[in-house]
Amino acid sequence: MSKVLVIADHDGKRLGAGAARCITAAGKLGAAEIHIAVLASPAAAIAAEAAALAGVGKVLVVERAENAHPLAAVLAPQVVKLAAAYDYVIGPSNTFGKDLLPRVAALLGVGQVSDLMSVEGPHTFKRPIYAGNAIITVESPAGAKLVATIRTASFAAAGSGAPAPIEAASTDAVLPTHTRFVSLNAVTNDRPDLQSAARVVSGGRALGSADNFKIIYALADRMGAAVGASRAAVDAGYVPSDMQVGQTGKIIAPALYMAIGISGAIQHLTGIKDARTIVAINKDPEAPIFEVADVGLVADLFKVVPELTAALS
Amino acid sequence: MKILVGVKRVVDYNVRVRVKPDGSGVALDGVKMSINPFDEIALEEALRIRERGQATEVIAVAIGPDDVQTQLRSALAMGADRAILVKCDAEVEPRDVARTLLAVIRQEGIGLAFLGKQAIDDDAGQTGQMLAALWDRPQVSFASKVEINGAVARVTREVDSGLETLEVDLPAVITSDLRLNEPRYIKLPDIMKAKKKPLAVTDLAALGVNHAPQFKVLKTESPPQRTRGIIVKDVPELVAELKKRGVLS
């Protein structure tokens, strides 16, 4: 029976939202054991969160000062050492995993399956290409270690279970000093995280200005929703780029997605395809967003968004 | 310092790709091809570094069939000094692309490699990171700002939690994100000039790289389509509908 190693994403303080989804994906691989590696400093709090995920057999903790910030060049040699005992090495397809896993794969001398979206067999997987406009089924060589990034929107988050044992792992990997962390300009807000929120309200170019975006925030706050935006709204400078939803931004799968003043370019639709219910508000009845929306309202957003916010109080 | 820029020929950004009815791939016959947009951004950044006097030469490198010369000529028209085509008619997986680029890097004595963060056809997003690993050099993926200070690059990258800044020793690999810059337009005289710039053709064997694909594509299919839902007439109807569906309490 095979063994899976999940590389935990984190921000240095808390476990990332991708780890729990990777555990679910790992379960689909039919593995006998699922272990999760936490490379951090300090690592205790993150390891405790990882240990509480249902399905985790063991948490491997590598705590060294160099792991304070997730630098791919520093983490990869350590992951390679840990990977020796495993058949699968997986991580979330967010900026953490996308940066780290290909470096790990190359050091292991294997290729990588990016954005794995379903497991068809122990060596057969589906993944999207062309921004999700086509899905391919790929077969990896049997007997070789498989490295993959997991498309988090395609897998539910694992729930919590009885705490798994936490084990300190040491790796004698020699770490490079050629890559140094300088700063993180983190976007802090009290709203739910866009990537994992159950409800998301997004605004598009039709908002017309950064100031007008406040009606989107007001609605989102009333609903307890995260706030997103189309690429057009980001490029117009209304909101920062980390709020962008779409193929080149965040790919999300909330229970409720509200697209407000968003026309629905292909690249945006790719990012919301897995949302359970899509609501579109747009004054153009021909907007492509209505072709995918479960519920549409053809109206002036400046009139109906405040109305909707008031109706929900 | 010489800068290498990886250039991939892909289906143009504006083309809506269609899956072939027999599931053997996407239809590429007669479809407009272009430089991968992220590679164009990488090339633009390399050119700006050279124009600031921080690099001596920008070399565009592509792997693929003869047709790829068209995209390399576009790269030369944008301003690359010379181009190298590594001929290979078969599909080349990211790991083999990385191995090939590394062979060119060693041959040319490259100080900085610029790639797009992903190609918009296979969306793999692996080549830059794999190249950095095999080269045993720093990587900065998803770059949105690049400053070269002597033998060190200070690069800001777009991560899920915000903007992260790293400092790396050169040589290094940088992959470009969307907002790094706005690539310049090619003017007619540039196209004429590009015809006279050197474009060398080599192949994998000459670089000592064996073509070793690891994955087999068994099937290509269209994604499940969402269907058009209902249109409500006003806010009260919208709220009632969402409550009925259980997505609003």
C-alpha cells in the first residue's frame, strides 16, 4: 500500500486553507497512510492544527530558523529528504504549492501533475488546461514517485478528527543562503478569506471607481462574505490584485458567488466554475455572466445593491 | 550580464479553444499562434533591464518545430538581440524544457533567466521553478517588480497573502506575473530590423538533452458546462429565490 506526504501551506502562524483539501485528495489516492509535513518556525501551533485534520496519520515537523518564511529554495531540499519514504508528495495549488512543488519534483528527477482535479486511479488523474476550457486525463509512470499540486476548489476540506501524533523530523539537508526574505506586505482585513469563504461578493469594472466599491463591501459585510473582483476592476485600480478572481487570480468554489457589474470574461468564469450557486447582477442582459448564472437580475447595480443590503438587515 | 528569456508558442490569448470530437486533443489547425503572454512580459522586463545598462544582451530561446521561428522573430522585433530555436517536433514536458534551457544557460554563461509564470496552453507553471532547482540557483516566481543591484536582485512577488519581497543572489530565475509590466508594441521598422538579427537553430541532441516524456495524455474532454438559470425581476424576488435555495438564511 502506498504512502502520501502532504506539504502543509501556512503563513508562519496558522495552517493554510489548502492543507485540509489536500488531505481529502490524498484520501482519494487509496493510500494506506497520509502524513502531513509542517516546515515552519515556530511550528507548534501549525502542527497542532494539522494534527486535528481527520485522515491525518502523523504530522512531521521540521522546525528550523530558516523555515520562518516559506522560501521554495530553502524548503525544497528538506522536502526531498522527507519524500524518500513516500509514493506521493502533494501540496495545494496556491502560491505556496505552485512555487515549492515543481522545485521538489525537479530535485527528485520527476515531472509534476499541476492542478490535479480528480483521481481516476492510482496513476491516472484529471487536470485542466487552457484555463479550464479543456480537461485532460493524464497517466503517470507506475513505480515513480508522483509530485502534484492539488486544485483546492475541486476537493472538500477534511473535517476535524482525533489528534494525530506529532513527530519532530530532522533533515540534514544543506540549505542555501542565496535567497533571503525581505518583507511581506500582507493585506489585512477582518473579512473572511477569499480562497476559502462560503460566500463571495465580487465587483467588476462597472463599479467605476475605488470609492464606489464601498457598496460591495457593505453588502459583503452584511452577508459575512469575502470580497473579490474581476481582472478589469483590478487593472482599473479599484482594488488590490490579491482580490482578483479568475484564471490568473484566485480560483474559488464558494457555496454562493455574487458577480456584480461583472460582464463574465472567460478568464473570470474559469475562476468561479465550481461555485455552487452563482448570482449575477448586471444592467446588460446580453452579458456572458448570465449564461452561467443560476439566478440573474438585470438592473442598475447602484440601485439594487444598496437595496439588497437593506433587505438583508 | 546576459539574460535568457524563454519563449513558448501557444494558441493566441483571444482564441476560444475547442476540444476535438474524438477526444484526442484540442483543435489547433489554422488557429492563430502567438508568444505566450507571460513570456512577452518576461521579455519586456529583460529589455528594460538591458536598456537601463544592467545587461549586455537579451537572448530569446524557444523549443519546438520550425514554425516557432515566427514567434522568435516577434521576440527579435520586440528587441531581443538574438534568438535560439531548439528544434523538437514532439511535445516537450516542463522538466525537459528546464533541462534544455539549462544546457543553453551553461553554453551561453547566462546571468539571469526570465520566464513566464505559466504558459496559457498547458497551464503547468513548472518550468521556471524546475530550471532553478536543476541549476541550483534562486527562484522568484510570480514577480511583479524587479530591481537589479549589482549581483543581487530585489524582487516583489504576488502571493496569496499579499506582496512578498525577496532578495536573491544572481544568477537566478525569475518568472513574470501579469502586472510586472505592459509589453511594448512592435513597430513596422522593428519587424524589418528583426529579419537581420541572428536566429540560431539547434536541437536537443546537440545540447546533450534526451527527450524523456513521463506522462501520457489518455483523453481530452470539454469541461462540464453550467447552464443558464433563471432571471428574477427585482431585489425581493432575488432574496426569496436565494432563501428558497438555502444559500441565504
